[in-house]
Amino acid sequence: MKKEQKAVALQYDAQINNAPTVIAKGKGRLAEKIIEMAEQKKIHIHHDESLANILLQLDILEEIPSELYQIIAQVFMFIYELDQKNKP
């Protein structure tokens, strides 16, 4: 049996928020649409089921709790490094 897809999209704008904010989340078909949109926009997708399960508990437009700052910072740093490597 195939696992149900899960997806959470985060956004961080230091001028607006103190921490990354959940801007989309879903399971099943909704998660597939979130992932599809990210792929179309060439947004990096980080696969971590445990982190997704925690983030799915948050509301849309809710900032991540301080307990998650370190792990989310590591994910953002990893994505930043990938983007830098892929620049022409």
C-alpha cells in the first residue's frame, strides 16, 4: 500500500515575520498539488516525513514554534547551498 502524500510549504520574510510561516499544507491530493506547484516553480522540496507531520499540526499563516527553529534553519541553509551550486 502506498503512503499518503503529505506536504507543507513554508515562507520566510524577515521584514514581515519573526519566523518561517506555514503558507500551505495538505495530505493526499492536496499535498500532490502543493508538490506539483513547487516543482513547476522550481522550488526545492525537502523530504522529511517526521518534520511534515509536526508542521501539519500548525495552522495556515502560523509561524513555526521556536522548538523548530534549528531544524528549519538547517533545511533552509541546505536549500540555499543547493541554489548557490546551481547558479550559472
